[in-house]
Amino acid sequence: MARDLEPLTDEEFAAFEAAMEEQAEWLREALAEDLGGHPEDYRVAREE
């Protein structure tokens, strides 16, 4: 279960963020190809 896992190290978290951004870029490119427009048209604004 998730609650039994150790927290991510800074390095693991950075690798996770990089992998998620890579996946998001792939998804934006696929959406632009399938639906038209530019990949950046499908970027979601992040709330911080």
C-alpha cells in the first residue's frame, strides 16, 4: 500500500517530474496531431 512506502528523495522526485513532463509533451503532441493546432495549445495552466 502507498502508506507503507518511504518518501521520495529529492533526486527521485526530480526524475519523476522529468518523466511526467516528457509524458505530458508526448500527450500534447498526440492531441495536436489528432485534433489539430499546436502542442502548446493543449498545455494546462498550473495552479501554484
